[in-house]
Amino acid sequence: MSQQKVSSTRATLAEIARDASVSMSTVSKVLNGRAGVSDSVRERIEELLHSAGYSRRGNAYSQGRLIELVFENIDSEWSLEIIRGVDRVAREYGLSVILTESGEHYSPAPDWIDGILRRQPVGVILMFSKLSVDHKRQLATRNIPFVVVDPAGDPDPDVSSVGSGNWSGGLAATRHLIELGHRRIAMVSGPLEMLCSRARLSGYRSALDEAHIPFDPTLIDAGEFHYEDGVAAGARLLERVDRPTAIFAGNDLQAFGIYEAARVLGLVVPDDVSVVGYDDVPSASWVGPKLTTVRQPLIEMAEQATRLVLALRDDPQRKLVRIDLATSLVVRASTAPPRA
């Protein structure tokens, strides 16, 4: 590999090409995510761009007029609420939104960056917590800012994020059930490796401690944030001889699954079991009985993230931030005092 000789001041693409011993067109291909460059050459150019502190000049009008929104998958009302929030702010700025499905809870798939570099969006909003060092560098050299929404894990210090008060949401949900008189309260959690799941569980445990109710680990059933998990976990909990009188679900989809498990077992919500969800997606107020749930301000979170990514685009030196919006309990018809 040739010695890196680019000066510490802002490099031109001609200098990058010279020190990588390649043509300007090759550097352009790498910058724009196009094919036709070997992995070794691409890696050398990326390293030179990073070490030189290169950052593409220009504004939103010189790039694609796009905000890129990257999900693990788009399969629920939760996703639609995020899309609505991003689209609302994008329209204010005359931008369009492009959706990408890629990766898992914690990080996007390895090849997601190639599409980003080709499309050159104004900014990227991620439903992930982790980006590799290389991906961060590649986005920085193209002056493409990114923000994480509702992080699954603990974002790195150099990552801006927008989330919500998961601990306080878990606390409020469990307090509500305790105030109704419930003492045997189960929880169907999301994946416990996810930060939001652990925070909601911690809020649940804090409410029990506050009321001097012993924590029973056998009343915790963890799964994914899917309807099917709610059905399965609800069945396991409600088939017990000492079944709980109330269940706090990690999200509304799981709560809907618990409804189905109760129906199959001949139980009635809330007469036989009270149920509290989390998120307050639109259908929470349509189901029967209407679902008591913790409102996570999904649209507002997405709007905040979009405004933040545009602010970072206008001012790359802007201080990175971590925003947590407040949650609130919405009491409807799925909770009631336990039968005497």
C-alpha cells in the first residue's frame, strides 16, 4: 500500500487520486458507491478520504432530494407511525422519503451502505443502534448525517438519537395495575438484549418494589415484539393454575396476542385478566375492548429525528444530542380491578 501523504488540511479529490495512485474517475466511483473498483483499492481510497478529513461540499440541492429511512422490517403500525412523522417534516422541506429494509435489531446489513452512497440522500434515519466505524466514516466523507430513532441498544457517544422514556412507561403501566388492586402482575417483554425492553422491565420492577410486591421471575416471559409472541406467552401465563390477574405487554402487538390467548382459553378481558400494552398504535383504540396502553410518541420522535438530521446536514459541527421524549399512560377498557 502506498504511504498516505494527503495533507491534514481539506484534500481535493485530485490529491486523493494522486496518493491512491488511481484516476479521478475511480475516486468518483468510490464516493458515489458505484461498482468497478476492487475491494483493496476501495479500502485504500476510503482510508485516504478519512485520514484527510475529506467531507463533500454542497447542500441538499446538490444531492438527491431524499431522506432515507432504514428499518429492520416494515411490518406493523409502529413502522407506519415512524414513516408518517418523517414524511411530515420531509414535505415541509420539499424532500421525498425513501424506505429501505435491511438488517436486524442492532445493525443494518453489511451491504446497506452501497445503496446509500449511490443515492446520496440528504440524511439517513435509522431504526438501529449500531453502525460500524467504517460505515460512519463513509457517511462522514459524503457529508450524509444520520440519526437513530428508538435505539434498540445503547448508541455510541458519537451518534445522535431520539427515543422515549421507556423506564417511566413501564413504571406507569405497572403502577396503574397496582392501583386497581392487582398483585399478581405478569409481563410479556420484548427481547431482553434490547435496551428498551430492559428499561420497561426495570420500570415494572420498580413499581412492584414501591408497592412492596415481591418480584416473581416466573411471571416474566420474553419474546420478540410480535403478535405471535403475545399469543404464545399469553397462553403459557394464562394456563397456569396460579395465573396472573393482569399482564403488562412489551408492545401493543403482544397485547393483541394476549387478547387472542385469553379468548381461546375462554377468558374475558378485563373481567378475568387486565391487559396493558405499549406504543398506542391507532388500532389500540379500535380493538374490543379498547386497549389501555403506554403512549410512545412515535410520530413526534420521527419528526424530531428528521429535523435533527437536517440540522446536522446544515451544520456538520453541531453538537450531537440524545433526546428522550415523555411517555404517557392512556387508560381505556382493557383494565379493571381484579375479581374478588
